[in-house]
Amino acid sequence: MSKDYQLEEIVSVLLRGGTILYPTDTIWGIGCDATNSKAVEQVYRVKERLVDKSFIILVKDLEMLSKYVSVIPDIATELQSSISEPLTIIYPGGRNLAKNVVAGDGSVAIRIPDHQFCFELLTAFNKPIISTSANISGGSMPFSFRAVPDQIKSAVDYIVPIEQNIITRPKPSTIVKIDSNGEIRVLRN
């Protein structure tokens, strides 16, 4: 991947509570610091999304994940290592995150992306980042930069200038929920 972006500048935007438009391992997303409630509020406004719907969070690895969930069930580790497609797991007991990121039942949806830019950003920022589709709530998912609505592009604080001519995979991540006793339920496949 060529360095057509300044990682320090993106991190600076996130540290200031700003929002970014960026490519992920699935689709183009809107992101912000998942520990900053005011930044998360801004993402809700940009997407025109109801606040009762929570967001997916990206972390770089299991070590970072352990800082933001109370327990990582063994089955979650098994799923992470055995499923090659993008996988979002909803864990019980979210912690150390903005309150408006954690669902009403205390759960939190987290994905470890297999994407070079996301890994570099999460490493440099060293905190989790919101990852929600770059669309107005209810709109179609943007599988390319060109498909991101202009309203979104003008509302974010920074647009990552890479992968803008690439069409990504045709579907978002699989989402599974693990409850407090280790039961798994597939919510989106």
C-alpha cells in the first residue's frame, strides 16, 4: 500500500474528537474515537441515525480487545481464528468505551479487521475506532468511495485518500452475538 496519507494527521483528527471517512476490510466507513462520547454523537448526526442503534468498533488484536470487554469467551477466540471472512462479535460486558457505544444490555460489537490501513491506524491511535457504514441511516452500503453520498463526504472532518478506486467485497461482516453463558447466535450472515 502506498503512503498516500499522513497517519499522524488522521490520528490528530481522532484525538480532537473528529470524524473520518475511511476504507475498511468490508465497506467504506465513518469512524471516530470509540472512547469519546462527543465524537460518537457526531457520527450519529452525520448518519442521521437513531441513538438506540449501536455501532461496530474496530480493534487491532485480541490484546486491545481485552481492554474493552470484561471477558473474551473461549468460543470467541476460536471463531476469530477459524473464520476467514470479516467477523464482528457482540460481546457481553463492554467497558472503557463511550457510553453511547455500549448497547442497553451492556454488550458491544467488535471486529478485528484484516486490512493493512486499519491495522496501521489502530496501532498508531492505540484506541478502538467506530466503524459504521458511510451512508445515511437506512441507505445502501457504499462498496466504493464513489458510492458514498456527498452529504457524508462533506460532513466528516477527514477523508482518507486511499483505495478510492477500489470496489470492496459485496457484503458487510458477519455478526454473531455471544451471550454471558457462551451461547452463539448469528445476527447477520
